[in-house]
Amino acid sequence: MTAPVATRWIPIAGSAGSFDAYLALPPARTGPGLLLLQEIFGVNAHIRAVARQYALAGFVVLAPDVFWQQQRRLDIGYAPEDIRRGRALAAAADRSALQRDLADSTAALRALPQVQGRGVGALGWCMGGRQAFVAAATAGVDAAVAYYGGGIQGMLELAPKIDCPMQFHYGALDPNIPLAAVEQVRAAMAGKPADVFVYDHADHGFNCWARKSYHAASAALAHGRTLQFLAERLF
């Protein structure tokens, strides 16, 4: 029997050089596009599994290799040494280069024959959540979802440039993103088609089943909200 989701790595002809992206095609093999933006751990086993999860829901999912200029196809876990390594790569990444690659990835996703003429969204976690916010402001996506996007509160000058619908998901117990920062984001997005959700029992990384901070109830509720949001705006 043919696998319901087809996956492969594909090259993206970026303006600064070629880089790879993990592609997951839905059972119908066509659908709206979804740019899946990694955490600091690369397009690792969890991100690839999430790509397949959203492909099963009907999206053509593309997860670009964000750290390609530093280390191609980074794939690490969540041990303390992995966290230190990922943070170092994120700190050294050039913000303008990341923004350029977002635009190139979005254009490549729109151009896929499986997507052409359909909507394109962006979805990311932590660093990827911040990149989803940037994509909403600069890459022309049709909808964006940011899970515990670290640092968004420090780049709210981009908020006026966002006119696509957005969702934000935060954990109330997240020590990296205090609730005051969440309120800054909420205030900056006031009057825009944006929803900000805070999960009372969730910590940073609550959506990742491979991490100790995984909180199933919060993850399930956030996932349901995300699917409804993307389905209503992209299909």
C-alpha cells in the first residue's frame, strides 16, 4: 500500500546559495503550503514527525534547513549539550540572512506544482515561532502561527507590517518568555486579525513530545486551534 505521506529532502535555489528543505506531501499529494520552521535543534526527528503530522492533515509541508550556512542538516536532541550547541548557532545566525532565506523558502513553496494557486502559511516553535512572525511581516505568507516565539517582544517594530491573520501560543510557566512579554505582543497586535493564547499549565516547549516540558493537554488544545485556524484560511 502506498504510504499516505510522501517525504523527501529537496534543494531550494536560494539567492545566497542552495540549501535543503524537508518536504512532506499529503495523501492527496496536493494542498495548501505550510512553511514549517524549526527550533534551534535543526530539522530533527521531531520536526520531521510534525511535518508528517501536518501533511496528514492535508498540507504540503516544507521545513527549510535554517542553519545551512553554519551546519547543514543539523539534527540534535534536547540534552543540555544540545541546547548549548543550538543556542550558539542561533546566536551566531545573521538576522538579515535568516529573513532572506525565509523569503526564498516561501517563494519555493509557492512555486511547487503541488501548491500552485493555493494559500501558504508559516508555523514555527521557539526560534521558529519568531521566524513565523518575521515571515508574516516580510515574506508574504497568508497566515502564520507562532508557538512560544522567543524574542518576538524585542522585534515588535515589525508588527505594523503584518496584515495576515496570526495565532500566538504561549505557556504561562515559560521562564524564557514572561507574561509581561506576552502582553507586549498582545498590545502590538491589537486591532489586527490575531489571537494570543496562554496555557496555564504549560512551560516552554510544551508542544514537543520529545521534551520533558511536553504538556499533552496544552499541546492538544493548541494543535486543534492551529489546525482550525490554518484550515479556515488556507484551504
